[in-house]
Amino acid sequence: MSVKHREEKFIKLIETRTNKVLNNLRLIQNLANKSNYTYNVADAKKALLAIKVKIRQVERTFSIYEDHPVEFKLRGGDDD
């Protein structure tokens, strides 16, 4: 499979899958309407935390493919 074909496939899939996620997030947001639903704030927080954790996992997965490594430095220079 050529690089161009793999890139086109990625673009098609990332657009489709991202739009599905955005739509599902909109549907989850609709659940906050207290005139239609009754919910416990703690339960809503648990669901949102699960979403945030998965987003962080996806971000980390994509970052391993960067051309340069991600490096943390608390302070710059060699005088630490």
C-alpha cells in the first residue's frame, strides 16, 4: 500500500471517526437537561473522567509518532 493511499485512508477514517465522537459527545451533553433526565452529579463526573482518560490515552498514542521526543524539564541549563 503506497504512502499516498495510506494517507488518504487515514484522512477518510479520522474525519468519519472524529465526527462520530463529536456527535456522541453532543448526545452526552443533551443528558445534562434536567427537564428530561435525573442524574447524580457524581455519576456524571465519573463518565466525564472516563472520557478524559481515554482522550489522554489517544493523545499519548499519537505523540509517540512525532519526529522529536517529548521531554520534560523542570529547569533549563546544566546548573541544577
